[in-house]
Amino acid sequence: MKVLVTVKRVVDHNVKVRVKTDHSGVELDNVKMSINPFCEIAVEDAVRLKEKGIATEVVAVSIGPAAAQEQLRTALAIGADRAILVETRETPGALAVAKLLKAVVEREAPRLVLLGKQAIDSDNNQTGQMLAALLDWPQGTFASAVELDGQRIAVTREVDGGLQTVSLQLPAVITTDLRLNEPRYATLPNIMKAKKKPLETLAASALGVPAGTTLRTLRVEPPADRKGGIKVESVTQLVDRLRTEAKVI
Ligand code: AMP
């Protein structure tokens, strides 16, 4: 079974994001970029399916600038077999990404597509759902466990108030939640081996899908600075201030 896994290049989650002085976006120059953490979980799960003998090939796909090759190489070092970069200088919106991924799915014919539930830069939480709708495939979103049984896959989903398990007929789309697994670190020998794995580059325009976005960013503002806390002398004083000042009780 071929598994396609998506990898988005985003600002590393440890970086304190700075807003550009003209408020048009966030500063990306000289900023550490990494694999979106939920995509890393997706890559790890795809590789585990391969180690269990369920997946025969794991193909990592990214849509973005030439520099996204770096994140694809990391996915290859984690254990993906080959990678495809759909190169574009534009910043595609979720629907454009979903349409480009659909074109890749039609070319590659995987039985399973694993995506992160959310990109930590755009915070859309839309791409997997849109891709499933465009393909007319079943979807299991926010997966915290997956178990394959023949032509079906059981996906345990983290929903408000508990866990829900759905059974999907393959081919299917799954988006990963935080608790699905803990991704491994890419070891130095695997980073070296990854340099020799195939990485194909396709121009987004060659897939016949416009890679732009219909969204226009009006202005980006940093969050308001947090005010410092205060120390109170006693629990009675705390309760009093919560009641009279914070008005939370
Ligand atoms: P979003 O809907 O933007 O929050 O993204 C959800 C997931 O879709 C991400 O975790 C990725 O797995 C995938 N995705 C979004 N944008 C891209 C991209 N440019 N390249 C590859 N995968 C992407």
C-alpha cells in the first residue's frame, strides 16, 4: 500500500515570531524553519506503517518554495522513501493546496493520505477536509490512533468530551493529532542516507492548478503584551480581588 504524507515548511515552533514593521506579515528572514509539527507526526506514522509491513512505499509531498526541499530531506531522514516538491513562489491558500495535493494523488494513486490536522502558521485546519471532499474519499480527522484491518482503517479521533472511533474504507484521508505518536529524531546516518533518496520537483503550474490564494491579509498585529502579575498576602485577599477586580467569581 502506497502512503502519501504531506509536509509543510513553517517557522520552527520554538521561534518567537516577530511581526514585520509594515504589519504586512511575519518576519521570515533568517528565521529557523522546520517541518510543521503535526506533519512530523504524520511522517512518523507513515514510517511506522512501513515498518509494520503495511505500507510498501512512503512518499512525502510539500508545496512551497525550493527551500522546502530541506523539510522534505528531513522527512526522508525520518524514513520516507521518496519526496515530491510542488514548487511555487506563491503562498497558496488551503483550497489551492488541497487542489494541488489532489493532482498529486491522481498521479501517485496512494491508498492513504496522511496530513497534519493543522499548520501552525496559517492555523487553518482545512486542507485535509478539503482534500477528502475533492477526492470524494472518507476522512478521519484529529487521529490519535490508527489501526489498519484489510481494506478498512479504524481511526480514533479526539473530539470534545472524549474519543470517537470511525472505520474508513480505503482509500482514505487522515489528519493527525498530537497524541498519535512521538516522532523520532532523524539520526546522522539517516540524514546522510536521505541525501541520496529521490526528490522530484514539479512546477505547480505543470499540475494545471492555480497556486494562489483568495485571501488578502489586511494587517498583522502582535498579541498584546501581558501585564505582570501581583502577589497577594492571603487566600482571603486573593478571593476578594478575584471577586472585585477580576470579577471571575
Ligand atoms: P492547514 O489546513 O493549513 O491548517 O494545514 C493542514 C495540513 O495540511 C498541514 O498540517 C499539512 O499536512 C497540509 N498542508 C498544508 N499546507 C501545505 C503545504 N504547503 N505543503 C504540504 N502540506 C501542506
